Amino acid sequence: MTTAPDRSVASRLAEGLLEERLAACIHMQEIRSCYVWKGDICRDEETAMSIKTLDRNYGRIEDYIKHHHPYDLPEIIKVPVIGGLPAYLDWIGAAAKGSGSA
């Protein structure tokens, strides 16, 4: 999971991850974030991104986001999948092979 400052940045991140075959699917949703940053309470509109991928791609995804994200400290959270529809999980495995040009 990660967030972006707007849909345009989120779309660029998503396109890059998909082109590199590091993700099978990325859901994006507009959200309102409230958080503490450098001692101040902040409230911003952001785009949340839920990246469907394989565990083995995590390191490359983290590197990609850190390199291409405009935030000094982007949210990058790994959430393990403990189950799901086998055919769907197989599709993720086939689509997110990590065989792009990176």
C-alpha cells in the first residue's frame, strides 16, 4: 500500500509498476488523510494505492516507489495475503512476474 498526492502521480506510479510487471493490479481511491508531520497536524487529499503483487516483488516495488515518489517519506506498507480465491491468486502470480525492463 502507498499513497500519492493526487491521481496523476498515482497513475504514473501505477503505470510504471504495471509496465515492469511488478504488480498485477492496482486499486486507486481518493481519500482524506489526517496525520502528524514535523510536529504539525496536516489534512490533505490523497490517492490511496493498493498494489496486488507477489511477495518476491516487494523489494523492487519499494525501490521503484522511493525513486519515483514526490514525498520525502512515502507510505510503503506491506500487507501479507493469507488466503483468497486460488484462481485469482494464480492470476496475480502470472501477471506480476517482475519481468519488465527494470
